[in-house]
Amino acid sequence: MLQPGSAVWLDGGEGFQQPDRPLVSAAESRVFESLAHLLDPNPRRLKRIISVYALATEVANRMP
């Protein structure tokens, strides 16, 4: 169940994204920072890029 204003998606009690776990790791964050000059500075677009990246990574990790 998706809670309004929350980055946590709960699926039958198991969290898609743990509340205490960041969307990206420190190493991934450094890569994003190194490429920041190529990205649009609009905060909404940056958040969308990181969210889509985090979702794609989570899906890839769950694939057999």
C-alpha cells in the first residue's frame, strides 16, 4: 500500500523500500554527483531520475 507523501511502498507487510535504507548507496550517489553537470537542475526531474533508477535497480535485484 502506498502511503501519501511516503517513499515507502508496502506489499503485504513487506517493504519494497525499507524506511531506514536510502534509495541509492553512497557509491551510486557519488556517480550521480560526478554526472550532475550533465543533468537538468530542476529538482523534480532529478528526483524522478533517482526514483526511476532506484526502482529499476530493485527490479533487477529481484529478477532470477
